[in-house]
Amino acid sequence: MKRTRTSSPLRSPHAVTVAIPVDVGNDLDKMNKVTREILGRLGCAGCHSGFDLRFVLERDFRVNPALEIEGFIPRLGG
């Protein structure tokens, strides 16, 4: 029997990954502000609108040409 590929149960088609610095993740007021901003960009600052927000702490960094350190999430699998 041929199996068809389905989406991973760990990755919802409505999942939104948000990388945050540790100081934001440890501050409820900052987290509320970030959540409102992300939801606003998704269409409604007052509700999740069916989106699955997944917050991850920044653990990977890059240095830009101005020698400023920035956090980022590497893309996996192209």
C-alpha cells in the first residue's frame, strides 16, 4: 500500500515561530507586547485567529557587517 505524505503532527499548517531573546521571554509585559504585535501582523491583535504561536528562545546568532550581534533561527530543510 502506498503511503501519502501528510503534514507532521508537530508542525501545524497554522504554526508561527517567533524567536525571542531571553530577556523578553523572562518578562511577562514584554511577552504580552510581542504577542500583540505578532497577532496584529497576522490580522487581529486581540485574538490568535487560528494561529499556533510557538515561541523559541534565541540560541543561534549572526554578526552583521556593522559588527552587531543579531539572533536568528536557521532554516532547516530549505
